[in-house]
Amino acid sequence: MQLRTLSGKNAFRWQRISALYLLFYAPFLALWMTLTPHAATTENLIASLTTTWWLLPNLLALLLVITHAWVGLRDITLDYTPRPRTPMWLEALRWLLIATVVDLALLLYWIL
């Protein structure tokens, strides 16, 4: 992986998009959870959050949280690791991202 190919503009854009979505999603979800009486148990909460109406916003929020964290870790890695070891750390972060996505996919498969 060459360091010259890593662009900061796209990363900045994705981090801002994810932050804006989560800024509106999180309070709406918290308000819905407090006003919904049937979300008292974990089973009912999972059942109601995996309905067709909630599934797409929840999956989008999950993907955007992963994107937001990935961009932040990538920027920290680029800024604070020694230059010769940066590609090694970026490769480690890539495998961490892949493992996280696979783990979440298996969790979603188990829930649904």
C-alpha cells in the first residue's frame, strides 16, 4: 500500500457524513426507545429493531459507525506512527476492519 494513494478529502467527507447521520439517528433512537413501552426486555427490543421499518436505518448506522471509527483510526495511524512502519499499521487496521465486519455479519445472521 502506497502512502501517496491515501486521500484525505474522501476520508474527511465520509467522516462528516457519518457524523451527521449519527447526530440525527442517535437522539431519534433514544427517544423512540424511551417512548415505546414494549421495548422493556432485550428480546422485545431486538424484535422491534429488526422490523422492516427499523432494519435499514439500523444497518446504515452500524456501517457508518464502522466507517467513522475506521477513518479516525486511519488518521491517527497516519499522523502518529513512524513513517517506515505506517504501511504495516494500516494493514493491521485493515484486517481489524475485516474481522469486525465479519463478526457483525455473523451476529446479524444469528439475530435475524
